[in-house]
Amino acid sequence: MSLHIVGGLLIKRFGKTGIRSVNLLRFRLAQEFLLCFILTKNTFGKIINKTMSKKPSRFHVDESDLWCKNQCGFYGNTAWKGYCSVCYKSLTNRQQSSSHRVHQHASVEKAVSQRQATPELSYSKFADKRRQQSKTNPVKSLFKSTKKDKSEVDKTSSKGHHHLKSEFGAFLESLSRPIYEDISKRVQNFLSKFKLLPVNSTVETWSDAVQDFYQIITEHINVDPIYQTLEETAVENLQDQLEMYLMNRLYNVVFCPPNSNDEQEDLSLQKRIRSLHWVTIQQLEANVNDQDIGVRIALDKSIADIIELDTKTLPKDKLACIVESSRKIFDAFRLSNEKSEVDGGPQSVASADDFLPLFIFIILKANPPRLKSNINYITRFASPSRLNSGEGGYFFTNMCCVVDFIEKLNAESLNLSEEEFDSYMSGRTTAEGVNTVYVCDGLRLIHENNGMIRRLKERQEKYANSVLNLEHKLSEFREQFDEQINQLVLRAPLTLKPKRGKADIDLDHDIPHSLPSPILPQQISNSQI
Amino acid sequence: MAARGASVQRPNGASQGKICQFKLVLLGESAVGKSSLVLRFVKGQFHEYQESTIGAAFLTQTVCLDDTTVKFEIWDTAGQERYHSLAPMYYRGAQAAIIVYDITNQDTFNRAKSWVKELQRQANPNIVIALSGNKADLANKRMVEYEEAQAYAEENGLLFMETSAKTAMNVNDIFLAIAKKLPKTDPGARGPQQGAGTVQVNESQGGQKSGCCGGK
């Protein structure tokens, strides 16, 4: 109520100004406050629908436009008709069952209405409710989901995937006639059997069905004489194509299906990874020089590749993403080692001892979307040969290990004390240094530039100090010099003696009389010699 | 996988002999030279080093044994103590394992013994285990006696060699010894074997779920 009063006051105030634009604002404000007021009267949905219908005329998109239509507090998505995933799921389930089971409709309605009544309820509570619901009535709820899934299978088989079909068909046609017929017959058989799986089947049943199919086909190829003409590689290719075709057909149904806990697991893992944002390369003891730009670029690429995992449909492509991401990690090691080799460090090739810690770091930084769903999907539906051999299998195993490690991560696994770990987890201590910069290019650049500026500043200060020092020394030297000179002057004072006249030998002086007269030359006669 | 591991004998391919593929895991504490050992084996005189391989974590190498070609897929594991609990995911479904210790470090030998125990308890029951005392070139700093390790290996039915990745001593030999000991399945009698392989697949899946995808 107080809100309403405040709204009224504001309207009055702006009303006095009488400016047009403010009038418009006033109108909007009035609308908003009216909304708040009516909201308390519990007729939220209707009003929202009214305002929503007006909004498209504006170019500005409010945050409220992005919310789930159900007002559950989560964001909606056009792919889910403006609902969030959970509301959409329950809505479609409701639509599915409404025509078949009226009482089922009521229970979903109840769940939705309960949720509407308490919009601040967290998702987990609702998820619990949903789980309880499926516990109390598992057959029905599973029936719903399989109903939906089967209709999807039908849809996909009738509508899209023509291209896919033709691709697989073209591949089959390249084989001999009996093989072509045999394989297409078996695939059709399998797909129709898959659609007819019992209503209460779980995702594990689907997985078993697909795995059994792979196994049967493999055995069949080994035994049946019509396949004996095929080369080893052709057989592998055939198995690949088969897996590709099946998974393309079934992906929408079996990836993160509603009859599994995949979505909850995804969310909890995502939350877990977010809470571990402070973990550094150093804490994981990965021996890589993360200060080097080249290394960082390689690590960024690795993160991009692992995020791409979710966009692929086929297990094969998903595994390729993981391998590619791992490859970048090894690139990072190579770059890091090249540097240290130049510096005289030991030459080494990265092994699993180095790789796993850095892979953990990459997953922590990437927080790949729907990681758990992806892992579950690959584990359930990839052909077993993929998972237990080859690079794909190896790096997929590594990724499973990483996820396992992250889930069980505690103070001990980072060599921290319990207190340190707790203070990091609660956010009291924040990670400092290079690692926090690992967010985006811009921030990293800022950090680097800051560092550079800091270094330059230090140097400048050093120079300024030495300049001052020099000045000081100079003035000291001057003083000393002056003093010494003064002392010298005092010790040996300069006395100017009268100037002596110059002696000019050519001047006719009075010859002193005391001198004898100059010797006169004497002439000596020849006879005397 | 076993299904693809031992290749099927085909009328047109019978003359080429069998190709068997085996998964081999490397276990041992960090810095005992696991990866150097494998790099020596893969890069060594046997065959050209495969440029396509990345790092030294996952490598493949083929050896010829009489009429059989044995292809090793070598899975390296992180040796640090903190990653110890993840090891089962790596050695699941492995047909062979090399446990490496450093002869100049008694602790690594004790650790190797615990690996042996764990593998015997948890891994594939037919797994071929080899014990490798690495850094044999540093014999003057030796802390683990040859006789002691030899006796331990005999007691537990392990292949044992002292190796040196530096001088290549016994490196190829230990892999060859493993290749000889591995069962080269007779294609005619593959039926039940493959069945066993299937069970293993399912087991491994179950394990994986509990290991990395489940728990909640």
C-alpha cells in the first residue's frame, strides 16, 4: 500500500511541472505503480499479459520481456515459446496428457499453480517436487515423456533429416546390394522397435537398446558371409555411418531427456565450477608458464574448443572437440617449454602428469554448458569402441576424470588448509594475481598494461632518485671543492709583488765605473810568431 | 575394445596375419620416467615417431610378433598423489599395464606395490602387469635392490625388468614381453570371448556412471 502512496505523490509532483515528456513518464509511472498495487491483489498473470501485448510496439526490450512467461523468476527462451525449460517441459507434458489423461492434467496444473503462487521458490524446490511427483507416479510421468519423445521421433522421421537420410542412403548405395538391403532393413527394424519401447522405459533402457544394436550389428558383420568381402576400414566406416545416422535421428530425444536427472546434474556442476573460480594454475601444480602470451592464446583456444562441445550432435564430433581442446593444451606446453629451453631449462614433452592439471584448469575456466548431459550422452550412446580406444576415448576419459575431480575437490586436493579452502569458497579470500585476469582479453590487457605501468613507474622512481642523488652529490662536491680552495688560499695567500721592470739589453745604461775597460784587441807582429 | 581389438579373420585378409590392438596403461608416481619410457619405445629404433601424436600422454606403437601385429595404445596417467583416485577410469578395460618405479627411490617402489595390489583387486582379471624399475643407468644411486623387486614380481606373477629410458636398456624388451604374454585370441573361438567383452562394456559403463556421472 505504501508503494501506492509513494506512486501517487510522485505523480502529483510531476503533474505540477506540466511538461509533456514528464507527463508521459508520469503515465508510465502510474502504470507501473498500478501494477505493483494490483500485483499484491494476486491478479499478476492477467496484467502481465496485457502489458506484454503492448510492449512489442517499443524498441526497448525490458528485462521483464526476457523472463519466463510463467513468471517463475527464470529467463524464458523463444525456442521454448517464451517459457523457461522447466515450465516448457511441464507445459508440453500437460498438453500431451490433457487429451489422454485428464487427472494427470490436474496434477501438473496444480504443480504449475503452486509454483506461480510462490514465484520466489527456488528451482531446486520445484525440481524436488517434480521428482517426488515422478516417484509417486512413475509410470504416468514416464509415459508422458515417452509419448512426447515418440512423437518427436515420428516428426523427425517425417519432416527433416531428408538430407541426412540421403547421405546415409548414398553411403549404403556405394556398398553392394545385399549389404544395402540388409543394413537398411536392420536400421528400420531397430527404429520401429525403439519407438515401441515400453512406456515406462528409462534412459538406461534406451542406452541399452542402442548399445545392443551396435553389438548385434558388429557380431552380424563378423559372421554373415555377405560382409566378408568388405575391407577392415570399410567395416569401420559402415559402423561409423550407422552411428552417425542413428544419433542424428535420436539426438533430440535422447540428449538430456526429461526422464533423466541430466538437467539438475548440469546445473549443480555448473554451480560447483562457478564456486571454484578462484582455483589457480599454481594450486593445481600445472607446470606451464601462463605469463607467456602465446601460451595464453593456446589456452584460450582450448577453452573455445571445449565450449563448442555442446554445439555438436554426434558423439564422434563431440569427441573431436575434446581431442582438439586437448591438442591446444599440449600446444601450450610446447610453447611454454620452448621458452624454458631457450633459457636453458630442461627439454621435456608434456605427459599426463602435466596435462591433467591443466585440463582441470581449462574446464574450470570454460565451465562448458551442459557438460554433464554431454558426458552422459556420449557414455550412453557412443559406440563402445570409441570410448575405450583411440585419442577420443583417452581424452574423453580424461574429461570424465576432470569432472569427477572437480566434484570431489576439497582442501587436500589443492594442498590448502581447511580454513584457507573455506575462506576461498565463502568468498572471504579472493584469488589474486594473474589467474583472476583469466576472464577476458580486455581485462588481461588491462592487467598487463597495469603491470607494465607499475614496472615503468618503479624504474622512473629509481631514475628520479638517482638524479636527486646526483644533484646532491654535485652540490656536495662543489662545496668541498670550494672549501679546499679556500683552505689552500688561506695557507698560501696570494701576495702580489711589485712588478719588476723589464731588462732591455739594448738600452744604453750608464756603465758602472768600477768595471774595467773592455779589452782592446792587440796587434801582434809576424816576427814575434 | 575387445570387439575391435582382435581383428576378425577375413578370407581376403588372412594372409596378412592378425592385427591385435591392446590398451596399455602406465602407472607410477610422477617423475619416475613413465613418459620417457614410452617416448623411448615409440620414438626408438623400431618405427618412425608418429608426428600426429600429441604430447606424451596418448601414444600408439605397433610391434610385429611372428605372424601377429600387436598395436599398443598407451594411456599415460597422472602420477601425482591427488589424482590417484581417478586411476580406475584409466585402467578400466585395459589389457595390459606397466607399473613404473624409480630404482633410486624406495618410496616409488612402495607405491608401485600398492598399484599392483589395486590392479589385482579391481582391474580386468586377465590384465598383464609388468613392473619396470626405471633409471637403471643410475645404478650407483640404487635404493631398490634388483633381487628384492625380482622376488616380489615372481611372487605376484608379474613381468619384471629394470629399464633405462636414457640408454634404451630393456625398453623394447619389456613391451615385447608384454606382447608375447597377451592372449592373441584365435578368431575361430571368438564367440564367448566377445560375449565377455560385452559384459565388460556394460560394467565399464556402470562404473563410469558411478564414477563421474552419478553420485547424486
